[in-house]
Amino acid sequence: MKTIQVDPGRPDPAAIQQAAALLRAGGLVAFPTETVYGLGANALDPEAVARIYAAKRRPSYNPLIVHVPDAAAAQALAADWPAHAAACAAAFWPGPLTLVVAKHARVPDAVTAGLSRVALRVPAHPVAQALLRAAELPVAAPSANRSSELSPTLARHVEKSLEAAVDLILDAGPASVGIESTVIDLSGSAPILLRPGSIPQMALERVLGPVSLPGSAGKPGEARPSPGMLDRHYAPRAELRLFTPCGVLDVRPDYTVGALLLTTQVMAQFPVRMPADPDGYAQRLYAELHRLDDAGCDLILVERVADTPEWAGVRDRLERAARRG
Ligand code: AMP
Ligand code: MG
């Protein structure tokens, strides 16, 4: 494994060419996107894709998001490009939105875990853009971490989690969004929000009309669950416990405790005051959880965030991280 520093705004063409050549040769390249660092491989090469699953120890039922440089390249991987997809592409791409649409036959089953739909995204990060254009390939890229663990927002997090499994890491500093993309399924009769992210549901609804949540979706029998979104996920090594101010906190006295706080204080060796706005909070969330894990915390107490739509992305990650087993 090798890490190369690149300027986030104007990446060195030689570094990009090296990374692109590795992708074309079937290798694994970790690269920055605006959401989190991705672990990329040639999406059209089932063997390269299999390497992603092995490196992450990702369950084979959990499909991958395919990254492309623009909407035309996305459309080329879809069997059907509904008006909703074109509208979302125009409004939100490049950016932290993933669209699930019917897949074209040229997308291997290995990428979609056998599903007839494919998840597509056009990232905005200049390094991701440069790499996708240089590779001239669609790049399957889940977050560059062991499955179920914390996502990486720094190259150092990738090194910590994946070590020798990666051929090259492009290090462009911290990811600006900090949580994974919003995922919306446009393959059925009505749009379904599969994973909340930094794009609020209301912004999607301005473009798409009503958007439903999985479970509450569409006609009976038409619900399209997103595999891999049900499990414990995005979790630190330490136990993560959500709490509401004024509640009773029962903490083992021998525990090393970290805390992510908004309005209140608790007894903790490592208290962290988090930004009060959802974008600022999201940007710092994983980096703080990585830091508290590295500090040896047994328990991380997290003050619950507001139960409002703009906090949905952060709330989703915290609730999954708090889930046991
Ligand atoms: P990750 O790339 O690890 O942040 O996760 C990608 C997420 O997108 C996973 O939770 C998948 O379940 C979801 N996803 C990817 N492809 C599809 C698909 N074809 N249909 C539904 N969900 C998908
Ligand atoms: Mg992930």
C-alpha cells in the first residue's frame, strides 16, 4: 500500500494517471470524494469488484455504488433513464446524491449483488472527477473501511482500516460532507429515499414531488428494500449510546468514556462539543468517533440530535452506530 498526497483542488496529473492505471489493471484505489473516502475498482471487471468485497469483508448481498464523471456516463449504465433521474442529475450532480435505476446489461451482477437495479453517483470532488475521467471507466466504490465500521473521512482512517488490501491511497485531506451520500430509488413508480444524507428530503421533493421512505413505500409488494442498510453500520469499536439530556446515565465506573455533546455536559474523560448545525456536525462526526476510538474509549455517549428533517442523515448514522450486533 502506498499513500500519495494530492492537492484537493488541483491534483497532480501524474498521481491521477498512476491511480487510473491501477484501476484499469484491476487494482484497488482509495480516493477522496466529498462524502467519505471511497475504495474504488473497475465496475466492469467482476474480479476487481470481488477484491472490494474481500478487502472490506463486505457481505455479498450489499451492492456497490458506481461512480461516473457525468450524467451521460450514468445514463449509459442504466437500462432506463426516467425523467426523475434526469431531473435529479440536473439539480444535484455532481454532488452527494446516489440514484438507483434499472441496470444496463453491461453492469456485472457482482456490482449490484445480483439486483436488477444499479446505484449511480457523480461525485463533485475534483480528485474523484479527475480520476474518473483519467480512468475512462465506471468505478465501483463503497466507503474505504471494513464493513460495518466507521467510514473514513481522512486518508489516515483508510490506512488504519484496510492496510495492505489497497494498492494506492490518494490523500487530499478531510472530506467536506463527512457522511455517505443520500440514496434514492427511482426504479419504481414513486421515488423512495433509501438512505438519508446531507441533501434534505425537502430539497429532493422540490425536484421529484413526494418522496416516500422504505417500508411506507408504494403499493403492497412493490417495496424495494436496500440490502445492507438494515444492519448495524457506521459503528465505532467502542459502545455508542445515545442519550437525552436529563435522563439517567448508567455508566460502569471503570469505563473510559467519550461524549459528543450539543447542549449539555456529562462526566467523560473525552468530551467533544459538536457543531449545532447538521452540516457542521456531519463533517466532524466520523473524525471525532475515530479519535475517541483511538483514545481507547470503551463507551461513547452521544447526545441525541433534533428529530427534524434536516438532521435525518446524521440521526440515521447515529442510530445505526448505536445498534448492537
Ligand atoms: P456504501 O457505498 O458502503 O456507503 O453503501 C452503499 C449503499 O447503497 C448500500 O447500503 C447499498 O445497500 C445501497 N445500494 C447500492 N446499490 C444498490 C441497489 N442496486 N439497490 C438498492 N440499494 C443499493
Ligand atoms: Mg460504507
